[in-house]
Amino acid sequence: MTDELNQAVESGRLDKKTADVLGRLTPGAYCQHKSWGFGRVAEWNLIAGQVFIDFAGKKAHPMQAVYAAETLIAIPEDHILARKAADAGAVREQAKSDPLGLTRQILGDLGGKATADQVAAALQPEIFDAAGFKKWWEVAKKKMKADGHFQIPTKKSDPFVLLDAPVSPGRGLIEQFRVARHTKDQVAALDQITKALGDLAHEVEELQSLAVQIEETAAKGRKLQSAAAVEMLLARDEILARHSALKPGPEAPAVSDILIGEETRLPALFAALPASKHRKVLESFEAAFGERWVDKALRLAQQAGSRLVVEISRLFEKSEKSDVMKSALSRWISERSISSETLIWLCKERGAGFDGLFNAELLAAVFSALESDMLAERRTSRLRDLLMDDHPLLGELIAHADRDTVRDIMRKLILTPVFDDLTKRSLMARIVKLYPETQNLITGDTPDEEKVESLTVSWASMERRKADYEHLIYKEIPQNLRDINVAKEQGDLRENFGFKAAKEQQRVLERRKIEAERDLSAARGTDFESPDSSQVSIGTVVTLVPESGDVEVYSILGAWDSAPDLGIVSYKAAIGQILLGRKPGETVELPGDTGTRRLKIEKIVTFTEFDLLREKVHSLSPAEG
């Protein structure tokens, strides 16, 4: 204790405990504050009961002597923070020449353990910038693994630990597995162990003991954490394969045992597994399901992501059953039950190994899948993005299609709600480039032989048809898709009558959709103003006098207007077709209950002259219209 401190104690300005602490915080000494960080004692003024500390951004910061003794931690001169402040160049040179020694010192100074972020904070920015530290740290970690005096964590947030006695890298990893409390940490430790099996080549007893512990842990967690149990058993199998003396326990579970237990939840199981382990698990399908493995793999493929579909395809190829998978894919494409993920895979593969599937029918399935995803409100755009970003794809799919098929695809593209107008035009331009004759579908100039007759309709009937169409698109078709998905879960699609009924309903709805879109595109709305009343035309009211009986009056209106009780006739109906173009004074034959009847046209007036009838038309219910 310094004379100055002794005087402060004798005068009663400081107690002895505080003075002892301040004896380690003399001017020039380094220190650490929990809030203000690293600093250096600048000077004392014990008569005033103060010490002054140079913190970063707080030069000569005053602190009450008692408070300083309570909150400051003295740092020795050989501490990494003190060395960095005193001679950063020397630390920088040690980092270059002796990264392992510097790492050992840092961990020792930080209490024997520190995370990567804490080590970085000790060296940045004075010794390294962020990029420089990252590069140096990778080198240091490799040396720590080889040295044996360090426990290497499996998670970034866990600390590196300085060990008193050296442990082989492999044994250190085994110890990490044994002390791990959470299943996730155990699986991560096993991943590291399987990568370091070369370091454990002679640790036969240790590996056998580890295999037994893995089996016990997997058996306990197989029901609640089946995916983790599978990963553990895969690691166990890899460990046992390293040495002929290693054997599984007599009651030890296998991957196939877990697959059997998860038979109804295979998609969820694979979704929880890393993609890198899918192939190994699929190799256990035959052991788990026997001859049923093919159906199990195909059902899984219908709900799998593209990476898993690739592995399933490889499994069929390895088992010389590629034809079975090709047949299933063809059926799914035809039924429009193929998933977006499987379509992504087929499009990326360009049909390699599956000749005959990469064609216009596949493109139609792509449109169908995109519409299904949209109606089911699935937030995925990978298939849509693939169609847009892979510019040659669209052209290659229709390269060998006939003219009618291409025109049908163009119409589907025009009508689909999946794409915005700009995207549609971009895709249509790619088709026109290959098939210039489809240009008229964009411009609206239809060749004479393909012109569709326009329909003259009342505005009221058009609104009803639009409402029916929207109900079909947004209610009936989505419900049908839900029915199909529910039916898929009920078993083999070939024996699934619910699925077949739903698919047949889907075809009916698709036909209704096509017909509705065709009719609406051809419809031309009118309010029947100013028709030609010199002859019977659309929008006129015709008065006919029979040879005997009551006078008959017919209003010839739009294609979708029909109310026989009110004398309203569609111009497309049989009576409308007979009367069109006839003039007053002419005699016509109209169909009747017992044959034809002759009537004479007495008068033709415009529909607007019949206000009462107009009111009746506007009051028609959808059923009457």
C-alpha cells in the first residue's frame, strides 16, 4: 500500500478494504468497468476522494474512490487487453507467428473459456479488422483441434474451453456428445464425430461405448423426436462401419424400425431431416416396407421437395425401377396431381432419363399447378420464377407440339390468373417467336376459319354470367382442389374412389371454365337501343296474329335472355332464329305442342317502346334469366 493510501486510511478518508483495492489501481494501471469497458487509471486525488480514469471516449473520467474500488477490475500488464493497449504491434506479430499461443492466452485471460465473438472483441479493431480476424480465426481453430488442450464447441454461441490436460480431438468430440443436454446438441456433436473418425481409428472400446450410448438415446427419443433419432442411428451405422470389431447392441433400433413407426408421417419426417441425409434414409425403405417400398417412395415423391425427389429418382434408378417412376410421373402429369416441386425438378432435368415427359403436356401441368398453388394460397413462387427466368424452357416444352396444341396453350396463358399482363406478354412473345401464326391471339386478329361468332347479350345477363364464372373460379374449383388433396391422404390413388370422383369433377369444372371463358370473351353487351324495326332484329318486339287463337307477342333479346312466360325469347333460340329478318305482313311457321302453327307478323316495334316489358326484364331473377 502506498504512503498516500496509508495517509488516507489513517485520516479516515478511506477504509482499509477500499485502500487495498485501490493499491492495484495506481496511476498507469489498466482496468475494466462493466459499463464503460477497458480503461487506464490516469491519476489520483485522494484528498478529494477521487480517481480519474481514461476510458475510450471518456478521458480523465472522475470517479469517487470508494465507487471506483467497488466497480473497477484491475487488469495485469500481461493481460491481452493491456498488451493490446501498450504494444499492439507485438500482439499483431504474435498473432502471425504463434496463433495457438495467443489463443491460449486470450482464453486464460477471459476465465478459461470464451466464445468466438468474445475473442473477436479482444482483438478488434486494433489487431485485426473483421475480415482479417475471420481468416485468422479459421487457422487458429484448426490448430486448437489438433492440439488437444481445447474443447471445440458445436454451436457458434457456445464457448471454446481451455483444458488443463490434453485430450485427443476425437475423444473431445465424444465428451461433447456425452455432456450435451439437448438432442439438437447431441446430433451436432455426432456430426463432428463422424467427420473426425480418422482420429478415432484405434479407439475401439471408446467407439463401442459411444455406439451403445447412441442406441440408448435414440431408443428413448424415437417417438417424440423421430428425425433426431434417425440422425443418431445414421451416425451409429457410420461409426460401426469403421471397424469390424464394432457391433450393434442385441436390442438396438435401426433406421428401418423408425421408418415403420413413422409410416403415416413420412413427409413430416423427411422435412425435419437435413437434405444431406435423405439418401441414406431412403436406402432403408426396402428393409422397412418390403415390397411396399415402391408405393411408399412414390407417395412420398408426390409431397416432396425437389431435392428429395432427386434422391427418390436415384433410388429407383439404383433399384432398376426407373420405368415405374416414369409411369407414375406420367400419370400424375395427366391427372394434374403432380406437385410444383416435382415439376421444378423435371423442368430443370429437361426430362433426362424420362423421355416423353418433357413436352407440352408437362407445360399444361405447370399452368395447372401454378393455379392450384394460387387458389390454395401457397406462398411459393419457385415454379413461376423458373418459368420466367429460364428463358429457353417454354420454347423447349412446346418445340414438338402441333399447331392446335400450341394455340390451346396460348389461350390458357391468356386466360390464367396466375400472371400479370406484363408477364403474360413476355411469355407469349417467346411462343410467338417459335410459332408466328399465334400472333393473332395477342392482337385479336383471328383467321377467317377460326373466327368465333360474337354473342349479343343484355348487360343484366352478362353480369349474371360473370357472377357465375367468379363463383366457379373462387368457390367450386378451390373446393374441388381441397377435395382432391383430402382424397390423396386416404391411400393408393389407383384404388381411391373418392380421388377418382374428385378428379372427374375437376374435368367437369375445367370444361365449364373453358366454356364460360369462351362465351364471355365472345359476349358483346347491349341495352337494345335503336334496333332496325323495319324487320325482326335483336331488340325488337314482334306482334303475331294466328289463323285462330290469341295474339302472340315476342321480345327478341340477347343470347342469354329467356323468359317464356313473359314472351322474352333469345335470338339464338329456335323461335328467334325463325323470326329474325322477317317483315310485317309475312307469314311464319312456329313450333307448337302438336306441330307447327302459322302466324302473320302484324307489327314490329323497338323494345324501348315497351316500358312495362323493360321493367319486367330488369326484375328477372338469375333462375328466370
